[in-house]
Amino acid sequence: MPGPLIQAFFDEPTNTVSYLAADPATKIAAVIDPVFDYDHPSGTVDTRSVEAILKAADAAGYRIEWVLETHAHADHLSGAPWIRARTGAKIGIGEHIKEVQRIFRPVFNAEDLHTDGRDFDHLFRDGERFRIGELEVETLHTPGHTPADVSWRIGDAVFVGDTLFMPDYGTARADFPGGDARQLYRSIRRLLALPPETRLFMCHDYKAPGRDAYAWETTVAAQRAGNVHVKDGVTEEEFVAMRNARDATLSAPRLLLPSIQTNIRAGRFPPAEANGVRYLKIPVKMKGDADALA
């Protein structure tokens, strides 16, 4: 099965890989998991990463018709709205984003947020197929990291989001609200049941100890043979025990709070307040006697 032409764009501050995937016959393309350049200390946003993708697409003569999100990211702000504004592309995500919106709406008291997914242009269900030019895309619901994760299968390539990392680094965490290590194991085994030569493209890379260079492309065969968390022979119970124990030691991602509250809105910021300024909220959880500060 032929695959797309793929160009990767690595954002080192968030260790995120975005992709430009194009049909060679028609030059119709999709962008997968684009990144806004967000400086947390100053609260400023830059568009250099999405502009690099747009520049590459223009140079190649591609027409971008889709921006595809693998999930509501907890480690970077999505650049999807900028690409949609510049190209007219539609933003797609898995239909279970509605569950993630319901989880986080009360966390941020996000009264403007609808929990029916309407901020996105299309909510894809498991197994749904569509086309990028002449290439067929299959939606694979791969929950576990979050309830809404999907992987995009385009020909011989699968964009797996945060479900898997490179074989020497392992697998995604499953301790976010709605995450589940058992679901994650089953989603991974679904991916690893694909043909051995299937190319797998990661959403992140953190350079495993002993590896000098970043990497984000591997195969089903390589994952089955060597993934340090979930290679062939690792049982579901072994994986769940390992993943839960490991997750208990992990701190929250640095950009968790700003990322989630924008990404559940398809990358848009909360509405401007009376002074014309948009604000990202930081819920405060006080330990001890909160009344002492009243």
C-alpha cells in the first residue's frame, strides 16, 4: 500500500514532532500535530513553527486540506487555528475529545466551552475513513494516554501520537484524567498487530540514555522486537504494573495547564475579558489551612 510523502518538524523546547504528509499524486496534504511556540514566563505566542510548515508546503506546491490532531496535547499549544486561518484547512480529532472536554471544563470553570466538540471541524470515529488526495486515511481509536487519542493510518504510515515512543524509550504515561494503562496496552497491541513493515511516526522524542540524536520514525517490527516497555512477551498485567508504578514518579508536564485549556478548544484561547486581554487560568490547590490567607 503506497504511503504519503512525509516531512517532519521537530520542536526541541517541547520535544514535539509535527508532520506534513502529502499525497504525491495530487499534492494534497495534511498537517499532523502542529505546535505554537509558547513562552510560558512571558505568556507570549509565536508562529515560527507553523510558518515553517506552511513555507515547506508552499515550496513543494502542496495544498493543505486537513490539520489532524492525535489528541488534546498536555505539553504544547496546538498551532491548528493558525493553519486553518492561513489555508482554509479543516481541523479534525477523534470523537472522544468530548469526554476530555467534559473532564476539564469544570477544572478551568470554562463556561464558554461547549462539550460537544463543536470547536473542531470534524470528529472522527474509530474506523472512519477519508481521503487526502488519492490516499486513504483510517482513524484508529487508541485510548489509554487520554480517552480521546487516535492514530492516523495513511497508507503504510501510522502517526501514533503519544501512544508509543521510540523502542528505546518506551510508551506514554497513562495517569492523566481519563487515562488508563490497561487501555493503553490494548491500544498498543492493536497498533503492533499491523504489518511488520508498517512505518510508525512518533509525536515526541526525548533521546533515550545512550542515544545521541533525536529520532521519530520506526516500524511495527522494531517495536515488537525491542520496545523497552511493551515488546512481544510483555503481558498486559506486567505492563499495567510497570506503567502505574512509573507514572506515580512523574511530575506534571511543564505546559500542562496552558496546553489543555487551549487544546480542548481546538487551539483557540479563552475569550477576551472586558479589557480585551485573553487569560489562561491556573487553578490553585491550597494545602493546609486556606482560611489563613483569607
